[in-house]
Amino acid sequence: MMDGIWNSSRGKLFLGGCGTQVGIVVASGVLIGTVLVCAICALSGGLGFAITQEFTNLPDNTSTEAASSNEEAEALRRQIESLVAQVKILEASEPDVILEPAAPAPTPQPFAIAHQGGATLRNGPGADYSKVGTLTLGARVEIVGRNNDSSWWLVSTPNGLAWVRADTVVAYDVNDDIPVVTIPGLLTLPATGAPSDPPTPNPSGAAPPVPSGTPTASIIESRIFVEETVGWKRLFESMGTTPPTSASFSPKGDQIAVMDGIKLYLVAGDGSNGQILVAEDETLRPFGGAVWSPDGKYIAFMVDYKQQKCRPCRSVALARVSDGSISFLNTRDKMDSEAPRWTHDGRLLVIVHPHEPADGVTYVYDTSGRGQVAEGIFVLSGSHEGQKWLPWLPGRVWQAGVSERSDTYYD
């Protein structure tokens, strides 16, 4: 049996016997369990009620989501329709995209191939001209000229120039820039075994057509002489007793290049303005031979050097019209150069020689000053004399090194 007194920090508790103590412990445990169960039930009930209330207050999401989906689809449809309408407006109002054109390819050289055995070559554009040779079947020759109606081609053969009837060959890469040649008897091979027949005159008297893209016009009825312009007359009056040594029209005729032996002037054709491009100084003297390039961008002219032991003593210079800058052509062994003459495609022919032009060699230069010995056939632009008229008198077809002196292109 346990002792009936339980010592505690708060005093002594008097209890009964052992059975009484056990009953009290059991009763306390039951009471505590009941309280815990009731608390748990109460807590569960409260939570359930709160959750029920929360779900009860929620809206009906099924109908709301359906309505929202319809609204979004309608808004998207309206947006698509708006974009389509904007695209149509832009297509109707904005200009097409313009692509920069590619750089034009160089114009190919026209040529002809004989398609009949023994195509006849003649020294003029007609059956009445003398026969100078034949083309065998399949022979290829370059076309360098034509007659008025392009029924005959002026072609380059290994032996020189000759005419062939257009319907006896097949022509390739033909274009409007092929020049009309009106003096065939002076440009072609001599007849074999017989004198050349004279060219047949044009019975209609009509002017031949002008090839497009060239200022070297064919013969026409009305031309203006440079000394008849207001610009030339005013400049002549200002010079006093010293007349100009040369004068030439620009390709369009709006300007005139005039030289008086010591200066190169550029004056307007109507006399409205003028300027001095180059003047004599202690080293050189510009004296004549001014000729315009076919595009009107350059003027070639001749200068003399004043040094006692000059080398060279005479040269061809280039004046760029846009800014008045001057450059000089360099020659091999510092030989003299003179007699400038432009080709139809903008190259510059000059005579390079140690003593006399007739003993020299023709060189061809580009506008940057690079030059080489001229070979082959050249279609010449207006000469210095031809540029005294507007439109320019026509150039000619000239072949380097074939039965002619090197300076004959200049005349």
C-alpha cells in the first residue's frame, strides 16, 4: 500500500488508498479525451462551414468562361480584318519599290558570218561597185559601218575594209550606233585588176539617217557656223586685233572652246558668260587644236613648252570642263605628241613622233592618260574642222596602219 501523503512543491495532498488514486487518474484521462474530441469536432465543423460558405459565394465560371472565349475570338477577328484592310490601303497608295538598275554591260561589237559560199566583197555598197574579194562559208567579219538603209555592211577583213550585201550574211549584235558611211570609195580596199567605180550619187537627195547616240551627225541642210554665234563675236571684239586661232562647238552647242595662241577660253554660245581655262605662263603656251570629247566632258588641245632644251617640246593636254583641271599625256621616250582627235566611243587618238607627225605612230589614250599604239579600226568623232559646225560634221571610219599615214585621221 502506498503512502497516503503526496509531496508537492505547493504542499501536501492527502489522498485515499491506492484504488482511489487509480480511479481519479482514469476519470481525469476520460475527461481530457472527451474534451479533445469535442474540440476537434467543433474545429472541423467550423472549417466545413467556412468552406461551404466560400464555395457558395463563388460565381458560375462555366458560363463566364464561355462568354470570355467568345469575346476574345470576336476581338481577334476584328483585329485580323483591320490588318487586312491596312494592307490593301498600303498596296493601293504606296509606289512600287524601284530597284537600282544594274550597270549596263558593254555594247558588243557587231559582226557578220557568211551563210552563202563565196559572198562577194565590194568597194562600195552596191552591185555596180568593183569586186575586191569573197567571204567563204562561215567566215566571220566585224561590222564597222552601214549604208543609208542598212542593206550593205562595211566590214573589216584581214586585208582591210570592204562592203558586203546584208542578205548574203547573218548579222549579230547589230545596234543603232553603227555609223552611216556616205563616202565608201575612200575607205575600202582597191579593186583587183580594175579601177574603182565612182560612188553612186543619192538620187533622192534626202539626208541619210543619223545614228542614235552620236553627235557626229550626217550631212543635213542647215548648220550653224561657230563664227556666227554671239559668244564668238563678243570674244573676238574683246581680243582687239588678235583673232582666235581655233574655235569649236560643244556637242550640244551651248558652249564654245576658243584659243588665241596664248589662252584657252570657254564661252557660252549666246555670249552670256565666259572663263579662261588655261593661260600662257613661263613654262608652256596653249596654242590650238581644241576638240571636244563626244560626251562634252573634256577638251583636248595642244601646248608648246618654252624651255630651250625641251623634251618633249609639244604635247597634248586635257581640260576637264566641270572643274577646269588640266592634265597632260605622257609619251614614250618623251617624244612630241599632237593632232588630237576623239573616237566615237570617247577615246583620244594622238600622233607621237620624234620629228615630223607624218613619221610618227598613232597612239590611243583613255581620259586617265593611259595610252598604247593604236591598232584596228576606229570610228572617229568630229574633227577640229568638223566641230566648227553645229551639228558637227560627221567623222569617218579609219583603220590604223593600213595604206595610210598615221596622221591621216586628223584631216
